[in-house]
Amino acid sequence: MLAASFDRAGRRICNELLYGATIGDHMVRRHDGHAYLVVDRAILHRARQELRTQTVLFQKAQMAYLFTRGHTKGASPAAIATRAGIDPQGLERTLTDYNETARQARTDPLGKPAAYLQPLVSGPYYVFDCSLDSSMFYPCPMITLGGLRVHDDTGLVLREDGTTVEGLYAAGRSAVGVCSNSYVSGLSLADAVFSGRRAGAHAAGAA
Ligand SMILES: Cc1cc2nc3c(=O)[nH]c(=O)nc-3n(C[C@H](O)[C@H](O)[C@H](O)COP(=O)(O)OP(=O)(O)OC[C@H]3O[C@@H](n4cnc5c(N)ncnc54)[C@H](O)[C@@H]3O)c2cc1C
């Protein structure tokens, strides 16, 4: 991920190489649900080349949209910022710091590895709006995490005072589970199968 990500004030969102759900966490909790990915001509050219070999069919369609209509283009960072609704001075300031960090091979304060720090200097510049409500053509994918507190052994829903509600079970993402606070791919289905089986077994026993 050679692109850099910014919020509406022009501040960096996070290390862009983080896992997708972690980036989403930064975006929603710390940056008002807004994130703008900025690239220059050189990086966009490279991304277009990689499109042929590094994406599956439905992603090709999404990227075709992003590379044609789904972006904002401008001759300078200030121009794209103004068009995309980002504070131009904030973006220019942060981008200057980012470029200096890359040029001088300094440590990125947000932890992006040096191999992925490339100065964004060859205009025109492009902004991809990755915000929660960005576009119906490129919707922001989401899954729910967390849910009702349940009894560990039965899956019965717990009241606030810790007593169980007889006959009411929660499972999958309706129930608290291993991925209630954060997410890594693969956590949800196993947890849903486990909690569904737990509730089903207890309900069958109760019946
Ligand atoms: C694109 C994508 C990729 C994912 N990849 C992975 C992965 O690789 N590994 C992983 O572990 N997890 C993955 N997940 C997450 C995982 O799929 C979900 O967290 C999981 O399916 C949740 O299971 P669930 O049974 O709690 O809810 P759901 O699967 O959403 O089931 C809820 C069911 O309730 C039904 N329903 C809703 N309202 C009503 C109603 N009023 N009456 C009757 N029925 C109703 C719905 O139609 C649905 O069938 C992915 C999710 C997405 C979106």
C-alpha cells in the first residue's frame, strides 16, 4: 500500500498497511468515519498495472469504476483537497511531512515500513474517498461485532443482573464472542458455529 490516507482535517489516518478492520477502527473511532486515500500519477500507474494480475473478477469491476469515475483528480494536493472536502492546508502540511519522511528514509511515526513509503510528488494527484458514506457504487463493507451477553455454558441471554432469560438464546454476531472488540479474518464463522451449536444443544436438552 503505497498510498497515504487522510481525514477531513488532512491528518494521517494510520499506517496504511494495517489489517482492513483495524484501519476501519481508526477511521470510525478517531476520524469521524472519513478516510481519503491519496496517490500520485506514479502510484496510480503502478496500481493499474497490478490490476491485471492481482485481483479477482468482481474486484476488477470495482477498480475499473475507481480508476475511471470514482475518484477526484487535481494538479496539486491543495486542488484535490478542496474538491474532496479535505482541509487543503492540513493535507499539504501532512503530505510535506510524509514526503520528507520517505525521502530521508526516516521512521514513519505511524509505523509504515520504509519499503512502502514513497514520496507523493508526481502530479496529477488522485483522491479515493473510502469514507463510510462515500458512494453507492463503492460501498464501504461492514460487519457487526459484539452482541448480547450470554451464559457461557448455555448461550442463554443474560439480564443486567446476571440472571438468564429462560428460552431466549443468542448466537453468532447477535451474541458476545471472541471477536466482540476487534476483528481478524476468520474469527466470526467459527465463533458463530460454536455459539449456535451451544444454544441448539441446550435448547434440545431443555425440550
Ligand atoms: C464480505 C464478507 C466476508 C466475510 N468473510 C469472513 C471470513 O472469511 N471468515 C469469517 O469467519 N467471517 C467472515 N465474515 C463475517 C461472517 O460472515 C459473519 O460475521 C457471520 O456470517 C455472522 O453470522 P450470523 O449467523 O451471526 O449472522 P448472519 O450470517 O448475518 O445470519 C443472520 C440471518 O438472519 C436472517 N434474518 C435477519 N433478520 C431476520 C428476521 N427479522 N427474521 C428472520 N430472519 C432474519 C438473515 O437473513 C440471515 O440469514 C465475512 C463477512 C462479509 C460481509
